[in-house]
Amino acid sequence: MTATVFLTAYYLLPSDREFTGGTAVILVLGTAGILVLFLWEIHEIERSPRPMLRAAEALVSVLLLFLLLFATAYHLLERAEPGSFNEPLTRTDALYFALTTFSTVGYGDITARSQPARVIVMVQMTGGLLLLGVAVRLVVDTVKSALRRQASPGDRSAR
């Protein structure tokens, strides 16, 4: 359900503005917002009666928001500076590029040409590695901790 809402918002919310300094600030704030959401999700996993299910939901939500944030940045950048990529990016193209960059598949059909586009791609690559490495590890550890607490509800030292 959450994925449907996020994807619908991505396609329906207006993004006709150009990529400006204000858009860059929104990208930074969006990244911070994803971090806050992730930390809140960790808290909810700890409290959940089904931590594994909650963890899966959390990872999907955070990953999707991460991809949509960068897809929006790519789409706006291409509108502001045509030629930033080797072809014009529709919203679907921008999401495709964000996903291929995240997955490291990199088919090579869409490439970043301008310096701002390459910087944003590098930020996404770094964020993606952190998301996979640090975030997944934190979620796994939180699930293990929650399951231990559920197995021994009287023993709080397992935290």
C-alpha cells in the first residue's frame, strides 16, 4: 500500500520546476527526512509484535523513497539543464536511471553528462552503499534484538 502511495505521488505531484539551489536544498532535506523516517522505523521494529514483517515494510519504504528522491532530482535537473543526460528524461526514465544506478546494473543507455548530474549520481551511489551496508545491518540487528525480547519477555538484559 505504501509503495502505491509513493509511486502515485511521484507521478502525480507537479515537478515542472527547474532544478535550482532551492531544489538542491530540498534534495538535502529529503535525504535528511529519509534518515529520520529510517530511525523512526527502527524504533517501530523494536516495538512491533512482528519485527521481521515490520523490518521488510521499513526497508521497502525507505528504499522506495530514496529512489524516488533521486529520480525527482534527475528529472528536475534535466528540465533545468537539458543535456545533463545523454537523452531527455521523463519521470519514468529518471526512475529507471535511479534504479539502475542503485542496483549497479548500469546498462549504459542513460548516462550523466553534466557535472551537476554526475555529482548527484555520486551522492546516490554513496547513499545506496550506505543504505545497503549500514541500514540493512541495523535493521537485522534490531529484528534480532526484538525477537530475543519476545522470546524472554521478563529479561530486559538482552537489549
